[in-house]
Amino acid sequence: MDLGIKGKKAIVNGGSAGMGRSSVLALAREGVEVFVSARGEERLSRACVEIASETGAKVTPIAADHSSEEGRNRILAACPEPDILVHTCSPPQFTGDFKAITEADWHASLGITLLGPIQFMQKLLPGMAARGWGRVVNIGTAGAKFPHERRVLSGAPRAALVNYTVAVSKVVAKDNVTINNIMPGMFHTPGLEVAFAEIAEANGTSYDEEVENVIREHNVAAGKFGDPDDLGAFVAMFCSQYASYLVGQSLAIEGGVTNSTF
Ligand SMILES: NC(=O)c1ccc[n+]([C@@H]2O[C@H](COP(=O)([O-])OP(=O)(O)OC[C@H]3O[C@@H](n4cnc5c(N)ncnc54)[C@H](OP(=O)(O)O)[C@@H]3O)[C@@H](O)[C@H]2O)c1
């Protein structure tokens, strides 16, 4: 299926690994020129070279921390007028006892998961609206809708981001600019591997055993963790020409772990 976005320009923040990388790949396959940010230069350059050679698309790395103003300015200098913005990061740290979370932990998580994407939207939406075309997708977490004590540093700021998305998407929708969220459940990504490695070490188990424990304890209906490339395809769909009537939505892609009617 041709998504009708060939020749568009995209910024993908947090695109050197995991679901961000999969989003870059899916957009590049559609003929989108992609500007990709991440902090670690080596993995970023490698991802961009691999995706460019696989798809033939132009893929430009920008080594930058999108939670800092300096980093955001560097990304926007490289691509001042994108048609598409995809924003993500690594999973914020898992938390055990909510009473142990410090104020510094909250500031760090809020900067990366909430204030960064809001600053990008505030800067880019007026231009998209003036040009009459824009697509924004934030990759958040299913934990925003389905809270869990271990994921409050991730879920609570993304719930705020969803609130912001719904409110602001209504302002720009008439200009063919849409803002939506994809809310992942458990996916095999480098970020998750890091988080689970720590848990496995503490429990004297392996990554695979921890995955099996989560599938069992949380009744993951699909019986497995997700493949990031499957989620990347949904990101591209949300960025397509067909998404002009998809306004302020949040799609949980979580293998049936949660239980609700809508
Ligand atoms: N994996 C899961 O099971 C899972 C479950 C629920 C929700 N999620 C959510 O899904 C999203 C993606 O997670 P993931 O597992 O795909 O993450 P990941 O594998 O760690 O990849 C994250 C990407 O973002 C980049 N990044 C992180 N912080 C950044 C920053 N401040 N500035 C620029 N780039 C940054 C990382 O590169 P650098 O480190 O080099 O900067 C990397 O390219 C996150 O919002 C996460 O909370 C994931």
C-alpha cells in the first residue's frame, strides 16, 4: 500500500534503536527523507547508514539530546520545516517503591517524556498548519492508560502528553495537521533489554525468563512480546495521507495485555 508520503520530510527523535528506529525504517520505505536524532553517535550513524542502504532514502543523523534546548535547536537547524514529527525516547527507569522516587527522577523523566515533545510541537505545528499538511506521532506507553506502580515515571507524564495531544490536535486539525499517540505494551527493544538485564541480574534469572514471567503474570494474550518493526508500520500509517481524520487518538498496541471495551 502506498501511504502517499513519498518526498515528505520527517524528524524522528529517538530513532537509532527500538521503536524509533523501526519508525525511521517504515518512513524511509515510503520514500520519506528522514532526519534522525539520538544521543549516542555510533549507533545513530550505523542505523542511518543501514536504513539508507536498505531503502534508498536519504537518512540524516543528528547527534543531539532532545530533552535539552541546545539539542532541540540542533535538530531543528538540520530540518526546520518537517512535514512529519515522530517523537520517542528510551523507557524511563522502572520503579519499585513509589516512595523511593526522587524529585530529580521526576525532573529527568518529565524533561525527556513530556517537555521535549511539547517543545517540538509548539515550534513545528504553526509551520505545518501554514503549509496545510502535517503529521505528529508520539510513541508513549500503554502505561499511560493502564497505570502500574513500576511504571509511574513513564505512565504519568505520557498521560499528560495524551491530554496535551487531544487539546492541541483540535486547534490544528482543520489545517490537515494531525497529532496522535501510539502506546506500546511490551516490545523486544534495546531499551527493554537494558531494563530487564538489571532485573534479571537482581533476580538471578535471564532476559528470556523475565519475559516469560511478564507474559504469565500480566496475561499477555498474544503470548509474546511485540516486534518493533510491526509498531513502526503503524507509525507510518498514522503519518500517511489517509490519517487526516485521525485526530488526537491514542492507539494501545499491547498484545491484549489490558482489558477494556474501547
Ligand atoms: N520496549 C518496551 O517494551 C516499551 C514498553 C512500553 C513503552 N515503551 C515506550 O516506547 C518508547 C520507545 O522505547 P524503546 O524500547 O524503543 O526504546 P530504546 O530501544 O531505548 O530506543 C530509544 C531511542 O531513543 C533514543 N533516545 C533516548 N533518549 C533520548 C534523548 N534524550 N534524546 C535523543 N534521543 C534519545 C535512544 O538513543 P540514545 O540512547 O543514543 O539517545 C534510542 O535511539 C518509549 O517511549 C518507551 O517508554 C517501550
